[in-house]
Amino acid sequence: MGCFCHATMVPLRLMLPRLNLSENVLLGLPGAEVPFNLSAWLSMRGLPGLPWTPNPAWLTLPLPRMQMSMQAVATISAMANLRAQVLAQFGIDLLNPKQVPAFARIVATMNARLSAIASINFNPLAWIQLTGLMNAIAHCELALKAGLLAPPASLMLALTVPGGVPLPRWQNFLAALAALIPMISATAQLNASLTETAQLAAALRAMARLQLPPLPYLDLMLNLTAALSAVAQLQTHLGLPGGALALGLPAVTLRVQARLGALLTALRVQLGITVPPGGSLLALLLSLLPQLPAVPLPSVTPETVNLAMRMQAIADLTWQVPAVVPALQIGLPTCALIAQLNESLNLRAVLPAPCGSGCDAAKIMHALG
């Protein structure tokens, strides 16, 4: 069984007018370009993150070299991720053919519910923009707190000479390991062996054969997911009593603007910046940023290295994997929207059995044949 409950649409309909705000809120927030650019600079370097402490002996390890293309690995990772999400959210194992119809039923009933609001011209740009700015501000605040914009000598040494070895000497090792990490994760999500390929092949064939109803309202789903996620992130960053929607966009914007102003002041103070008349804080800031390297992923751990050394058989695979798997384009957006609805509306959008209050799931499935 499994049904996207019709009762979910009641609170969602009430929320839609407050989400559906398309104005460009960034136009009224001078200085917003500073956290956006600084956050991008930090992201390119994986910062803020703890200094990496590798074992110098790893440099001598003969890591397997992945033979499959990055596109093939990405598709396999997505299939594994879909199986893991559906299992975690609904208790449905897509590797079990008898359970697949239950997920198809969820998709079909979700489509039927969304048809009731499909005619709405839904554009939550304002909330998405505001959240993007708040995320960038929070990212920069973490970097300031960690002292990364004016790092002491000890921190620079830890970042540039991890494990007592200059970072450039680690690049080949890190590149080889980075190519293996997605497949390490995929085999775990598919419950497949790391040392032989039969289990992985069987799991991928099962995932590739999935038949799910198409999504006629994909754009609406993506916009809804983005909007609900944006509001939830603002709630987390700002700790708003009653939630961001209850407070309203203008009041939330003022709070983000206050955090922006505090960040700009903190940057000037910590870096000793005085902006001359007509000058640019962003240009001065970028000129003063330290020469920091990219920090390796947090997943580069002794456990990951040990797992990588066991996967020669998988690394040697040269499978041709299709770039587009229809089930992924259906299943992943479905999981994302339902997870966000559960969090934002504090309910269970999908019930494991008919709710007994006017459930029409059987009628929907009968109409679909």
C-alpha cells in the first residue's frame, strides 16, 4: 500500500499564498554581493572545514583506478540514493519487485493531489533569494569565527602541509580516492559487495527496470520543494518564533538585513578594511583574502581509504550506463517533495494504509488501470 493522503492538501493550500511571492528582494539589500562572493570563494576550497590529518603512508598505497566514466558513476550513485531514500522514508525496498507497486501508488496519488493546484502560477523567488543570501551570510560567519580570513601561522601550516606533507603531493592520491568514494557509498546503499560485482549488477538492473507513473507537474514539485526548503532554512538560521511564514516576508527580510549589516561590519573590523569614497568593499576584501588551498572532503578518512583498497573488481568495471534513467527523474523529486512536506507541515504526507476519511486512492489507481 501507500498513499499520498488527500488531507495533506489542506494545510498546503493555506500555505501557498504566503509562499507564492516573486519579487526580487535582493534589490533592496545593498552589500549582498559580499557574502555571495565570499561564500563562493570558501566553497571552492571546502571551507570552513577542519584541517585534514592524513597518514603519510597513504601516499604509497596502490589505490584502484576507476575505469567507468564520471557520468556512469553519477547515474549509479543516483540509483543507489533513490533506493536508500525510498527505503528510509516509506519502508519500501525498490530492489524487491513485489514492493515497487507501493511506491508507484505513492507517485500516482501524489500526481492526483497536485492536479488540484496545478493551475496556480507558483513562483517563490523571494523566499528562495532570501534564503540564498542567508545561507551565504551564515557560511561567512562560520569562516570568520574559525579565523579563516586572517589565519594564524599554525592554521596555515595545518591546511597547506597536512600530515607533514605539502598538499600538492597529495593531489594524485586525492583524485584517485575521490573517484572511488561515490561507488563506495553506492555499494553500501544497494547492500552490494565491495569485492565482487554480481550483487551490484543485479541491483542496478532492478533499479533500471523500475516502472513509475510520469510526473505531469514536475515544475510545480520542484518549486514547492525549493520554497518549503527555503522557509525551513530561514527558520533554522534565524530561530524565528512561529516560523518564517507566520512572521511574513518583510519582517524576515529585515532580520536577514540586520545579519548582513553585522557581517559587513565584522569583515571590516577583522581585516582592517577602510573603504574610501567610491570604493568597493568586495574588491578590497577579495584582494586581502589569504592563499588558502582546498580542504579535502570530510569523507577522506582511514575507513574510506581501507574500503577503497578492497574495491579493485568494481574499479575495473567498464559498464556503459545510460545518462537518463526515467525512474530517477520521477523518484528523486517525489522523495524530496514528500520529505519537505513532512518537515514543513509537521505531518505524514504519505500513509501506509487508507486513512478512512474519504480516501480515494483505490479509485485513482483503478482509473489509471
